[in-house]
Amino acid sequence: MFGLHPLSRHAVRLGIAVGSLAAVACGDNTISGPTLDVNLSRVAGFDPLKAALLEARHEANGGFNLDMWAAVVDRNGLVVAVVFTGATSTDQWPGSRVIAAQKANTANAFSLPHLALSTANLYAATQPGGTLFGLQEANPTNDEVAYGGDAADYGTPRDFMVGKRIGGTNVFGGGLPLYNEDGKLVGGLGVSGDASCADHNIAWKMRYNLRLDHVPAGVADGGKDDNIIYDFTNGVSTGGFGHPECSAAATAIGKALPTTHPIGH
């Protein structure tokens, strides 16, 4: 019987190992990640999202009247769409693309089927001494997803984020959970590009325009919704879920949102 050359033995062992891995990959133990919610893509995909953002951005929102970014994630945290309002992707703050996605992720990640929390609601509790201090360091942004791909595709249907988990935690105004007409929590919406109070106002109007605002309950307006709360006195939020004021105009518009753009319409 002929003996195998040492290199041949190594090749045989390597072949067996590769074959074993292939068998596992093709067997019942295959682990696959979640897929993008196709139903949500139909109602909050690129075209509906951009139309909703354009409509909300061109209303008075109490900010600087800047062009904006918006992003949506599904309940799995996968990015559904990323859009902007300007003629090009640099007509609004480039950094706000990722912030919008972070806000969408945060609103989805920290809301429940029976309790909606906006990113604005998280501000007070995450400040030093607050009960959720450090939350903004949780769930870090996936930098490879945030900045991968061709920058020329950012804010288009080919945006590299789409179909991937962006992660990230953001704790100022502009992020809202999304609830469909059956009251089911289906994901999160994030808006960025202006003062944070204006971001919240635009996000609220967008959610209204998308008809994904069937909010079950929240910490604002007597437990009815997830609106921004202005209750800071001497640097302290009276109820623990407050957000600083940005301008008198933004405050007035924000407080009126449940009346001008009621939830669950």
C-alpha cells in the first residue's frame, strides 16, 4: 500500500473539513436572519416616504425651514427606505442621514405594542442623573451599514442601508414608532435636518400622512400618545419625559399636533 505524502494528508483533511461545513450549511441547522417586511415597504417605502416628507417639510414647523432626511425601519430593525427633500443629497446636512436612521431605530426599539415612546420622550431620562442615563450609548450604530456602499446612492432606493440593521440610539426629537390601522407596531420613523423640535413636528406630520399613527398609548397628553412634552423648569423635567424648547413657534406647533394632526385618524 502506498503512503500519502504529508501534503496530501493535509489536503485530504482540509477537504473533509470543507465538506463537513458544506453539509452543515445545507442541513436543517442553517440560521438565517429576518427578511424585510414587504408589507411595510408598500406603505412606507421610498415613494410614499418621500411624498410624506415633502408635504410635512413645506409646512410651518418652527425650525429653520431646512431640507430634511427621513428613514423608516421595520419591526425587525431593518431599514425600509431612506429619503431626502433637496435636489441633491448635500442640500440637507449629510450627517442627518444617519441620525434619521438612528431615530427610526430608537423609536422602534424602545416602543411596545401597548406603549409608544418617541425619541423626544427619552431626552430627560437619559441626561446625567436620569433613570435612563447611558441609554444613548446602547445599541451602537452599525458603521459599516451607515457608511457603506456608494455615497451617490444615499437617499435613493439603492441606499446601502436598505434591508440592513442600522442600530443606533438617539434621544432627542424626530423619532416616532409606527402603528398600522390594526394598532400593530410595525416599525419606526426618523427625521433629521433641522432643530430637534422641528424634526419632531415633521415626523408627527409624516406619520399622519402615512396613516401609520394608530398609537395605543404613551406618556404624553394624559397617557394618550407619544407627543413631545415641554415641561422643563430650571433644567428639570417635571414628569420625567420632557424635552427642551427650541423656539416658541416650534413649541406652539408641537403642543397643537394632537389637534391639528390627531392620532389614529
